[in-house]
Amino acid sequence: MSEDYLLLEHGSGGRAAQRLIRDLFLPHFANPVLERMDDAAYLEAGPGALAMSTDGYTVDPVEFPGGDIGCLAVHGTVNDVSMLGARPLYLSCAFIMEEGLPLSLLERLARSMGKAARAAGVLIVTGDTKVVPRGAADKIFIVSTGIGRILAEPAPGGARAAVGDAVLVSGQVGEHGLTILTAREGIRGFAGLRSDCASLNHLVEALIREIGNIHVLRDPTRGGLATALGEIAVQSGTVCRVRERDVPVRAETAAACSLLGLDPLYLANEGKLICILPAAKAEAALTVLRRFPEGRAAACIGTIEAPGAGTRSGQTVLETAPGGRRLLPILEGEPLPRIC
């Protein structure tokens, strides 16, 4: 570690977070399961493998247009388990709550979590509660862990992206991160903005059963679409080429990003996925995605290529709308903390 102290950017999901994991945690925790570095762990467990994932949720504000920290804790963990081609089954949830938290707020969040779990078809089966003194936390933090049965064989993973694959995204990007920013800062004039917070497990299961041979599934949360694609390119040793004109972005999102100087490709999503699969299957996969409310705006946005002709492995290249090209590096720093 070159840094002496922990910084907010270490939680960004970008390069600083990757350095923290690589240089501080992995030397002590290293094992073949962890070193895959996908959204969930692939666990050999008798007949049939399991997927397991855990995540902490610290979003500010805890209630926002389109969701809250309660449903976010369910959706985010369900999605991480699903990205390994698994059917999520069970969740555990730990609550770290600040003294003085209104019980009415806590009940709203619990109700939201229960509703989200029922819609996803998962059970919250165990948990823990801790109350800390005023000032030791900010209202409420939730840590959730999910486990599910892997349906895809072989399971999707970032290292499986292959030259010639198509890159699909299930809908408009950047909505969650922008919604959190405008809600937190009280920015008015963008009433149509809402988080895309949603569970994607039913959509993923349809892709696995009806299309098959899905090489990569990834939910582009912290760091957004650009960072997630960069991570996949690094894992697979390939180049990801993206067509800007084909990336779906809602008009309200584009307008707000233009005003605030933000790039929607780097803003967090909580109800979108990246699907990478053989190009011959792309149209059929889009048809499946568009059957679901969460996938109606699904689009093919690019391809996976071999390094060469001015590119090297691990890069993401954006073909801009005017016809130019530029690199999309993995996020460095933290444009917006506490987004999930």
C-alpha cells in the first residue's frame, strides 16, 4: 500500500478499491475461491455448486426516489449471487443502527426489505442487530449475505469473456448514482429521476435456461458501466469496444449529467446487468431481456476484441458519437461517496 491512511476513494469500487483489496487483504486471505474476484464466490458443495456473496450498504440518504437502504440490501445481494448464474435462495442481514434512529423509519425499511425479498423469491433466514452510540454511525448500515444454487455450467465469470463476444446491457445506465446525488444535495429540476434499484434474478434465470452459454454476467454498481467493463477486460485479457451511440441513457439522466459535469458511464446502477455471450446469441438474448420490465431498454453496445492495433489487454475503448475513439479507464477516485 502506498497510502498511509484509508480514504473515501478506497470504497469507490475503482482503482483505489482494487489496490486496497489486492495489496492489503488478498495477501492475508488468498485462496483459489477468492482469487476469481467475481461478484460472488463459486463454492463446491456436494451435488451442485453454490454461489455466495456479501455486501455492506451505507447509502445516504437512506430513503430516496425509487428505493431505500432496505430494499437496496436485498436487491444488491440477490443480484450479486445471480451474476454467477445462480438462483438466490437465502439471505442473512446484519443491522448496525445509531442510537436515536426513529423506530418508524426502521419499520419502513424492514417492510421494504420483506417486500423485496418476497418479490425476488428469497428468504431472510438469519441476522443480527447492533445499536451504537450517537455519532458512531450515520442512522443505519446493513450488511447482507446471500447464497444460491448455481444453474449455469460452466458458471459465468469475468475471465470467460472471449474474442468475438457481444456485450449487452439490460437498460439505461447511471440512474441510481444520479438519483442519490440529486436527493442528497437537494438539487431540483429533475423530478423524473428515480433509482433503478431492482432484483434481476428472474431475468438471469430466463437467460440461462433459454439462451445458455452466457460467458459473463456483471451488475455495474460502484464505478458504473465503464469500470465494470474495464474489470472484465482485465480479468479476461481482452479489449472491450463500446459504441457510445448504442449505450441506453434516459433523457433526464443525460440532461442532469450534462448540467452537473458527470459521465453516466461512471455512475452506479442497482438494477442493470452486463451480459457477454457469443455474438450469434445476442439477438435471442435481447429478446429474452426485453420481456422483463427491468430489461425493456436492453441493447447490444459493443464487442470483445483481441489486443492489437493500438490497444492492449485490459482496456475499454469507446467509439464516440461524433466518430472518434477514447479510452474508458477504470474509475480513479470517488465522484460520489455513499451511493450503495
